Amino acid sequence: MVSVRGYYDGTTYVTTETANPYKNQSVIITLLDEPQPVRKPVTLEKLESFAMLSSNADDAQNYISKMRADRVF
């Protein structure tokens, strides 16, 4: 038996920890009296804003090579 933390988003129970249940596995859901902060789904646009996008793989390779040469990690 494994215990995982999560929250109820108003529609679905969402786990915040990794669980590997199998199909049709029985679960026990215990509702705690400790409210969680409201979590908003992250949009693809928001995730892309954190990425350094490059249309040229050679640019990325040169960037990594320069980082290694300069020891900037």
C-alpha cells in the first residue's frame, strides 16, 4: 500500500506525487481539513516563455560547446 498527497481541483483528484497504479486498482481517498492554495493549470504559452527556442540545431550545439569551453554551468 502506498500513500500519495494530492488535491481536489473541483472536478478531479490530482496527485502531486508520483504513483504507479494499475488499471482498476482500488484506492482510499481521505479528505483532510487543510486547504491547499489554488493551483491554475500552466498553459503551453507560459511554458514556452521559459524555453530558449532555436530553429537551428547548430546554434544550440555551438552554444553548448562555448558553455563547456568557458565552464559556465
